[in-house]
Amino acid sequence: MFKKKPNIKPLAPIRSSDRRKIADQIIADFHIDTSGNDKEQQNQGDQNTAGSLSSIRTSILPDNSQSGRFTTMVGPDQIQVDGTVYVGSHPGEEQRILWVKVEDRLYPTVYTLWHNPGLVPLLHTPSMVVEKLRGGADLMVPGLARGPPFPTAAIKGSIVAVAGLDRPSVPLFVGVCEVDINKLSNVQGQKGKAVRGFHWVGDELWEWSTMGKQGPAVPEHIDGWDFRASEDDHDLDDGVEQLNIAFEDHEDEGGVRLNDVEQSAPVEEENVLHEDNQDHEKTNKDQEPSYTTKDIDEVFRQAFLYGVHHFKTKFPDDPKHGLDYPLTSSFVMSDLVLPYLPIFTPGQAAAFQLKKTSWKNIKKFIKQLDKEVLVKSKDRNGGETVILDVDFEDRAVSRFTPYKLPKKDQTSPSGESQTKNLSAEQSRDDSIGQNLRRVVLYKPKDKQAPIFAAANASVKSTYSASEIRPIVTAYIEKESLVSPKNKRFVKLDPVLANVVFDSPSTKDREILAKGEVARDALMDRVIEGCSPLWAVLQGEQTAQDVKPRVGSAPDVQIVLETRSGNKTVTKLSGLETYHINPQPLADELQKSCASSTSVSQVVGSSPKNPLMEVMVQGPQSQAVIKALEKRGINRQWISINDKTKGKKR
């Protein structure tokens, strides 16, 4: 979860009473046995006696502990997660993050586990798998070692630790059980994720310190962890190199599993992995199959059909299914062919190349598709062949069955990243035809709690303006504040006078002097007193599906300015807010405006979360607006700043 560095706000000391409450909550949540401690304290008369409740609290959360809020981005969709970190230090050590609170649940870090043996159930896995876990993967069921039986407390939803067989008493990984591990009678041949990773040695939580120092060396042995010695551990760990490791990154919901090639019962491949991966991973260079020209031709033809199938299913309501004709030959290769080549091994990467087909180049490939009446093509001036139309109803397309593909971020066995697939994915434009809604929400302030309590509404929630009005009406009716002379007016009570009309303005003084206010004016003032938030919703999303942001929603910025004397350029920014990929937009503008375009980072934006800017040569504001409207942008959400006009004198 913490592969990316969290943003931790300034730390504040924890009061002694709060520290005891937090420690007692941990003792209760983790079922720590404190029986006999109170009697022991009375008999010995020493509050610091080892094993006393006080010492347990101190071991769990030291006296010098501090806390601070944090936020971090998680997963491929960059979902924001926030919570609280608890920082402290044990004697002779520097301050480290000891606990993390996310969604009202406390998770221990490895630093806490190293000082509190037996705090959570301890599972084991071969050391080679531990390295994959420390890379952010999850632990799959076949990766479990030293069982069955497994710890009885390792049930679904429980927090567990994982250690390697080389250091079986040293927890290196903290996660949450996805299944009832204690009920597993056999792990070989089983499917599914066993433990979802939360924190591990080497992640950003482990690295953090007040002094900026790297995490300490991992202990060789920790007394107190109850692990069972096994005569097979040494042999299992030594033989782990003979095992076939299949893993995926945690952010894509992958995991680590073991396939023992020497076992009589082979382990089935995980659903999240591609069916052909196991065969390709077992195939070495000497066993790489040879591919004929006919085989390679069929691979490219199937890849094109896959690309057409993708756009047809991705944009079912668009007559053109998301394609912007004419399709250039470079677009056909980058968006309709390359991402769908089933390349799993270095041998396949070397074999599945266009120059090794019977067509040798993209032009002849498109001509062949035209002969099959899959597409309609035309030769442009200059010799380039473009596609004018694709027959989405062709029998080959309608009967096409998708096959398994390597992951977008998968690294080939040769160690080279599949950058072609990634670049093609980056150039794909899924924002065309999207349905966007920009909503304004309001979060009440604490002082407004009496008003919202009348309708059993919490000031911790967010509301739209239309939702706040009936809440205020409920308060008016509950307190009988409707003016008897004019029902459109509301009498002021102490709450309204002190909460709503509390400014020193002349208008507020006049309202207070009259003792009543128009109902509509009261509604507006209550809404103005709330903190504004905004959110951009896609498709069927609701305000509960996203996390609103504070302030006013930013517009898409279009700036026209002069460069190099008299050359005008059009710059476009703020696309990320509206889920628009800048690169395909720049490619479209290049064709529609017949101008050169570029994409670069906005000056001053964060390198970790860069904001991008599209620049088009010439005064192209209308063409840009038209392209934005295709992507669901309302004209009212666009701000134009024309700097080419001379200043008035």
C-alpha cells in the first residue's frame, strides 16, 4: 500500500490519557492477554514490573509517541487514502512509524512487531517469495509454507505477519487475510489470494524517520515469536530456486504464488494471470518454438481484430466506436495492433515483428485487410495508406474471442520492459464520448450543528444546495420560527442570530434589528456559511463514489499568446481534472488544425504528480473547444485568456 511516499502532516505529541486509550484499544482489538497483571502489580507494588499493564502499553505505544495525519495515492487508479500515523521510539532507537490507522482500523508496522512478539499470527513463505512481497505483491495460497496446520487466529479479515524461512522469527510483511487460512487443509493446487499486503520492510513507511535516515538492518532472530522448527525448512528454502514464481504487482490486484515443478500434482494458474504464462515461463531459449511466416501473419491479423473488438466494446454507443477517421498507419500499429500482440517471451518478441510477416510493412498489411473487406483504405498524396472505415459488423469481428495478453507493465523474461505496449496504451483516448458532470457540494461547519441536528443530519457529511434547503426548513418548523404575519419570513432565534448572521456588516445588523429575515435569504446565508467542495463525476458515478475536493472546481484553461515576435500559439491545461489524456488530444489537434503540437509538463507542477500542457501552433481556440466538447467538457467549464490582444491605453 505504501509503495509511494505518503504526505505526512506535522506531528503532534499524544497526551498521556489519549495514549493510554489508544493502547487499551489495541489491547482489545488484538486480544492481548493481560490477565494476572493487576494482581502482580498489587503483590509486588511495582508499576513498572515486566508484564504489567503499564509496560504492555509502553511496549505497544511508547511514552514519547506522536501522531499526524497522512494522505497517499494507492493503486493504478491513484485512489487517495488518508489516515493517521503514530510515531515513537523504543529505548536506544530513533523514531519510526509504529502504527497506522486507516478507516478506523489500527495496523502495526514491522517495528512494532519486532518489539511485541505474538501480537498477530505469523505465517511463513520461502525467502524468494518474500522478495516478491517486498516488491508490493500479495501472497497467494500456494505460497504458504509450514502448514497446514496454520495459526488458528489467521481467519479472513484478520491482520497477520509473514516471515521468510531463512529468518522464521522475523516478521517482514504485514497484511490482511483474504481467506480463512486456519481452515486450509492443503495449499498446493489451490487458487486465490491468501494475504493482501499492507506494509512491508522496504516500503515508504519502513523508510520514514524524523532524521531522514534509511530503515535499520533487519534482525537475524527475534526471541518470543512462537514458530515451529521444521526439518524441511532448510531443504525447502534451498530448493526454492527450482520453483516457478508467478507474481503480479499489488496495485493491479496481483500476488505471489509458487508452482513446484517437481510436485506430482501441478498447481493451476491463477485467474489473474494469463493462461499461457505458465507454459511460456517454463519454456527456455532452447525450447522456444519456431514460427513460420504464416503463423506470424495470423498473429498480426488476430491482434488487429482484437484492437477493433476493444474499441467496439469500449464505445458501444458511438457510431464510430471511438475511432477518429481517417486512421493513419502509425495509429493502426500503435493502437490497434501492438497492444494486442501475445508477447510473453524474448523469442516471441523477436518473432512477432511486422518485417517478418509476408507483407513486410504496414501499407501492405492495410491493403490485405482491405481485400478481406475488414476495412476501407485509401492512398494519400505522399504514398501513405490510411483507413477510412472499419466494418465492425464483419463476421470476423463479431465472432472474435479475446485471448490472454501480458500485463501492460509486465517485464519480459529478458528483463526489458514492454514499452511499446505502454506507449500505445498512453496514446489511446478513452475520454471521447464520456459523460461528465461537475457538482458543487457543501460541508457544514461545526457551529451549524444545531441547525442540521433538527433533520438528524451530520455536519461531518457533504450536501448539495438542494439537500441543505429541506434541512433548514426542518429546523424552522421544529423551532416554530415561521413569521405569523408573512410565512415567507423567518423569526430569528439565538442560534440563527449567532451562527448565521454573525458578521459585523451593516446588512447583518439591520437583520438582527428587525428580528426576522426572508426565508430565501436565510437559505442562501446557511449555504454560504458552509465550506464549498467540488467533484467531477463520470458516467453513473454519484457524489458518494468520489472524494470531493475543497474549493471551487477549476476550469480547463485555454491561453493564446505570442511567441517569437508574431507567432501565436494556443496552450491548453487542466485536463487531468476531467479525465482527459493529453497525448491523444494533441494528436487529434495536430490533424484537425494541420499544425504542429506538443505535450509538456506545466511549469511549477509537482514532478511526482505532473500536470501536462498541450500546445498547438496558431490561434486554435475554437478547434480546441470543439475537441473538448467531444470529451464531455461543457463550454461553461472552459476559461479563455487571449494574451495576443494589445492592452488598452
